[in-house]
Amino acid sequence: MKVSYHGHSVIKVEANGKTILFDPFISGNGNTDLKADEVEADVILLTHGHNDHVGDTVEIAKRTGAKIVAPFELAEYLGNKGVDTHPMSIGGGHEFDFGHVKFTQAFHGSSYTEEDGTIVYTGMPMGILLTIDGKTIYHAGDTGLFSDMKLIGERNDIDLAFLPIGDNFTMGPEDALTAAEWIRAKQVVPIHYNTFELIEQDGKGFANKVQPGKGTVLEPGDEITI
Ligand code: NI
Ligand code: MN
């Protein structure tokens, strides 16, 4: 299957004839190669309600008919905007026609800020385990380091993990290195950095410190096959 990175926390997975987008923050993302009015999607997976993760979800879903899989409160909120949603919550897994999705915990916040500044509660933030075509991908969402990542690593055979390294709002590189060790993924890709000045980090420096051969930096638009 093809997995590509599109800046910030945007990941695209193409497998089983489906296109799955994680956290499609495109408008306002100066670090992406995607165009919100052109990107294709059958499924949109969301980790939490922050605007830099929900991004262009509603517009893309309305144009493509994509199903949105999201934390319960966020799914309710988006469902009210007339898009197709499937609510889930931490610890819950579900077998979809494209693959299996399980939501894990993440330590962060979760709310959506409307254009007028109103803040809408969107439940708990989460990480996502996507198992598709025999491979398991872990998108950690936005999170600090937590020791139950060991449990996630013990109980899942993770082929590819996307970990935030931007610091300030999430783990920084040092904590993400410990996370990489605990989740035991075969391959680790840093995300959620260099989008804004506040989260500027050395992705290659991080990747080089991940256990030899396991760290990979993807620039926006880069694609790997797993
Ligand atoms: Ni966030
Ligand atoms: Mn974020």
C-alpha cells in the first residue's frame, strides 16, 4: 500500500482501492502539497477537534462523500454539518469495509474554535491504529509521552508509526524517541513540526536517533510503500 505525508499531521493511505486521509489540515497549512478542493478521500480519520487537525474535513467530505471516523463528540459536531460520520471512542475498535480502526488514548486537549472565536467541546483527544491490508499504522495524534505506549507496543504489531515531535503542544524530539522505543514500530516518521515557527524541529536529527534504520523523514508529498 502507498502511504504519503502532506505536512503537519496529514497522512494519506491508499490501500484496498480506498483513499484514507488522517487529519486533513490543508487550508492555512503552509507546509502541505495538497489542495483542499482537489484531494480525494473515501474515509477521513480524525484524532481530535483542534482546527489544525479537523482542517478542511467538512468541505472534503461534502465534495467526495467521504465517511468521517472521529471521537464521539467531534463526530456529533461534524454530523450536524450534514456529513456522514461514524463515532468511536478510546479503546474501541471497529471493522470497516476498508480495514480495522481502533482509537487509543492521547494526552492533549480537544475543542474546535469557530470563526467567531466560540470554542466547541469535542470530547477527548485520541490516537488511531489503522489495520489495513495486513499492515498496522499508528497515528499518535497530538500527545505528550505516556507510559501506556508500552502497552500499545506490546499488544500491536505496528508497521509504521507517525509521532509528533514539534514540542510545545506535543512531545518534543526527546520524548518522541522514548515513544518510538515503547511502541516498537518497524518504522517511525516524525510529524507535527515545522508548520509554524513555534514547532520548528530537526526531523532528520530525530530520525537518525531512532533505532538504526527505523527512523524515516518524509517531506510533504513524499510517499512510501509498505
Ligand atoms: Ni491539537
Ligand atoms: Mn495539533
